[in-house]
Amino acid sequence: MKLVELSRQAQRSHVVVLRVPVAGLARDFRRYLGRREVACEPAGTGYEYRCRVDDQDLSRVVLFNGGGRATANVTPELRALDQQARSTRVGIWSGGGDEDD
């Protein structure tokens, strides 16, 4: 599966890097962001950040639209969004590839 990287300069010189597994999803995500500012705050240790555009948490947006997978340490709300995207087969879950592991 080819990964497309999106980078966007965010507030306070943080850079948001997302690996989006489907080119169409990357295009949709670029359209969604447009020229709006992405603001990221550290969320835990290491390289974890919570990023927002306007009043939207980008984790919620990406998971709801099937643009990524929830990690093991996500909140129950984010896990539910991931499961909803899987069950409705949107985004990366719409194909028949190796996404359903």
C-alpha cells in the first residue's frame, strides 16, 4: 500500500505529518484543511500531539472518515469512531485489502 505524506506548518512551529494510505484520502484531507491554520499541542510523551483545525480535533476527523487507524492507547471515543468507520466501510476500510487486521 502506497503511503502519501502530508505536511503542514502548524502554530508554534510544530509540523503535522500524517501518513495517509490512499491517495484519494490525502486529497480529501488537503481540501478539508484548505488554508486554515492547524494548531498542535503536545499530548503526552515523545512525538504525540493533539491537533485541531478551527474547533475540530483532527484525530476525530481522520478516524470518523476512515482516514487512519486508532492506536492501542486512544480514548474510548476515538476507538468508537474507528469502529464506526470500519463497520460502515468508509475510507481505508472500504476496500478489500489488508486493512482489516
